[in-house]
Amino acid sequence: MNTDDVVLHARDIVKTYGGTRALKGVDFGVHRGQVTTLFGENGAGKSTLMKILSGVEQPTSGSIILDGQPVTFATTNDARDHGIAIIHQELSLAPNLSVRDNIFLGREITRAGGVDYAEETRQAAALLADLRLDVSPAAMVGDLRVGQQQIVEIARALSIDARILIMDEPTSALAAKEVEILFGIIEEHTARGVSLVYISHHLEEALQVTDHAVVLRDGTMTARGDREEIDLAWIVQHMVGEHFDLGSPPEGHAFGDPVLEIQDLTVRDPENPERAVVDELSLTVREGEIVCLYGLMGAGRTEVLEAVAGRGRIAGGRILYRGQQLGPESIGERIAMGIGLVPEDRQRDGLVQTMSVGQNLTLSSIRQFLTRGFLSRRKETALADGLIRDVTVKAPGPQTPIGSLSGGNQQKVVIGKALATGPGVMLLDEPSRGIDIGAKAEVFGLLADRAREGLGVVYSTSEVEECFSIAHRIVVLRRGRISAEFGPDAAKSDVMAASGEVVTS
Ligand SMILES: Nc1ncnc2c1ncn2[C@@H]1O[C@H](COP(=O)(O)OP(=O)(O)OP(=O)(O)O)[C@@H](O)[C@H]1O
Ligand SMILES: [Mg+2]
């Protein structure tokens, strides 16, 4: 590595958490005015390394050199004072505060006598405009969709005017259009000399911005390359150690009876009841069928799935599960009937952060372990162990606290939890957020197996490649309506065009 252009250098970093050696002596350099991407499987140690560079965590041993001088960051404030900002993988916003207050939390702009709210509002509005987020600085963060929250998280990091900007999975909840906007901003920043670290499991996307790539595997650096030396195959090979391909859709098989029938479903925007976010939509899913729901962010995919799962109010139409019309059942009752949901927001709806991996996995299926009011711990543990294997969660065991898992491994727990309820239909809302390519293939294989046994699946995604790897049928949503349907042999560009996306290649 040419060390002249390395502005920040992590040297021989070791980090242990109890018995886990998350980093085993890693050297990592951040290049001045360029983008260094960090690749690696779930649990490889990427976030841990970034937390150390931004003062969130302290290394067990090793040193950090900034501009040739050794530094220590005891807190995130220390790192920030040195011009280092981080966008966290797990959203770290306060839901009960406004967008503006989140952006300036802990760094309020003051004027004689107090906080200068007017100036904060002005700066927040300018940042949101740069990011093309059409949300008021006064809006409560808790009312925003995950993708919008992610953009606020980005705005907060940009407001610091850092010289080193770390982005840990900044696009996992963003649609293609928003990713493009972010990439424009990255370009502006690097042109001004800002140095970037970028982490993503959207490998093709990350390749677009990469100047230098580093691959971590099990806490050790396995490869380093400059832009002209690397491609997708290079990344995957160093990440998982073999050639890899997400595969093609499951073989067609005979589908059974309709398991889910959505008829003329209408859902209105709670903020603006004039507007239908789902507009008289009808869709039938049969036993054993995997339907991919493709569309841009805001197309209505989440609202369709939430209506089926019993979240949110429907304004019209009806939903049948195994021929039986759903009424006012609670979410819990729908789960018991056989409707499983992997929600969009794992922090808010998917996981209980104070519980263990095992408890989270079995939380929704607890009924199965009750015999005359007694909980069978043995059965619960057996189920948890099986699920940890099935969805390939990397954790020492079911007792591990969920918060100590890497981001991608937490997402696998959310998927396992929905599978544990033994659903007849499984609804997955952008479930591949942050999971690595190997785990994604495992999850796809698992869903295909379950479909062969009769499970109906609705898989919602904004990544078109995923549709072609998993679905028997691709249904495209646009402005709350189905704009087109395709078989697995369709052309990618046709599917994208039907969503309203501008197809460039
Ligand atoms: N607070 C913690 N306590 C215990 N173990 C932890 C803690 N934080 C991280 N780990 C462990 O350190 C290892 C590396 O985790 P890290 O979050 O850095 O992975 P990652 O590469 O960011 O993965 P992902 O792609 O899933 O985000 C994992 O085995 C994880 O379980
Ligand atoms: Mg991570």
C-alpha cells in the first residue's frame, strides 16, 4: 500500500468480546479523498473495525495513526473532534425526537441564550434537500419509513462536515434512485478531499464507488485490491473462498390451493387519506408458490404485506387465508392462523433487543411449547438450535444476547423467528437487508424447500436480481397497483421498466 495517501491507518488491531475474537490483528488504511470499501461475510468484523475507528469501541490492542500521529479515541466525540463521522448500520436515531433534533443531537447550534432552532431548521432543511428527502425537519423520526430514517442518519453524518466519513451499510433500506443520490454526494465529497469508508452487501452497487477494496474474513484481512484489479468474482472469492452464484429460481412444481387471496385491497395514506397507497389490488398466492413483489420504495409493497399481517387499517377490499375471510384478528391471532411476516424494520418490529437469540427466535411460536400452562424449555431449545442452523446464524449459542450479533446475523434471526411459527404463508419485506451473499443463498434455498412442502411465499424486494433468483412469478407494483406480471424467464429491463424505474443499461 502506498502509505503517502493514507490519512487514517489502523495497525494490528485486535478486538475480543469475551471469548469472541472479532478482529485478529487487522491493518487497514483509509485513502485520502478516495473511497475504500470493506467487504466480508456477516460477522467478519467490519462494523467492529469501524466502531474502533470512530471511537464507539476501544481496541483490545493495536494502534490508530491519523496524519502520521498516533491517536486514541475514548469516545465518539473524540473521533468527531478529529473529523471522523460514522453512519451506523443499525439506525441510532431517537424515534420520539424530530428530524432536526436528531441531526443536531449532542451538537446543538447555540446562540446567546440557547439553542438556535431557526438556524438548525435551516441547515437541516438544506441537508434534506441535498439528499432529496421530502420530509419536514419538524417531522417525528418515529413516523418515518425505514428508508427515510436511513436518509436522516446520513444527513446527520453529513452535518458534521467530516474529513473522514464512514458508511456502514448506508443503503440497505434505500431504493435505486436514492442510492444514486447518495453516490452523487459521495462523489462531491471525495472531490473535496473527504476520505470515505464504505461497507455494503450490495456488491455490485459498492463496486461502482470503490477506489480500493479490502476483504475481511473471520477477523483477518484476506485481500486488498485497487479498482482496476477487482470485480465481483474477486470480492466473492475472497469473501467466501469459492466461486459463488445466487442461483436460478426453484424448479417449477405443481402449486396447491390458494393460500392467500387479496381482493380489491385499498389502503389509504394515514397522513393524507385522499391518497391510496394500495389501490384496489388483487393477488392470489397458491400453496407452494413463491411470488416476488417488486417495486420502488413507496410503491405500496410494505402496505400490502402489513395489511395481510393485520397491521394497519384497510380502507376497502378483503383478504382470505385458506379460503377464509380475515376479520378484525390481531397480529398475534393471524400469526397463530399461519400468516408469518418478516417486517421491514427489524429494530422496531422484529427483535427484542434485551432478549437472547433463542428467546427472539421462539418468541412468536411460544404457544407450541405450552403444555397445560408449562413451558417446555427442552422443546424450545431444540427448536432454537435447529433454526440457528437452518438460517445459519453465527452465534455461540441460543443464550447469546441478540445485541451482540452482527447486523446480518440479527436479520437472519428475524427470518428464523417467522419460520418458527410454522406459517402457511410467509410474507417477507426486504428480508435480505444486510445479509451476505452466502446467507442469502441459504435463505433462498430454505424458502424453496419450504415451498416444496407447500408454503406460500410473498417476497418483497427493490432488488431486481433477487426476483430472478427466488420467484416463480414476479409481480410489479407501481403506485399501489399491479403494473405487470412476469414469469422467471422475463427480461430484467422489462421488469424494471414496469416499476417506473429508468432503465439505463
Ligand atoms: N458487543 C458485542 N459483544 C459480543 N460480541 C460481539 C459484539 N459486537 C460484535 N460481536 C461479535 O464480533 C463479530 C464481528 O461482528 P461485526 O458486527 O463486526 O460483523 P460485520 O462484519 O459487521 O457483519 P455484518 O455484515 O453482519 O454486519 C461477530 O462474531 C459478533 O457476534
Ligand atoms: Mg456490520
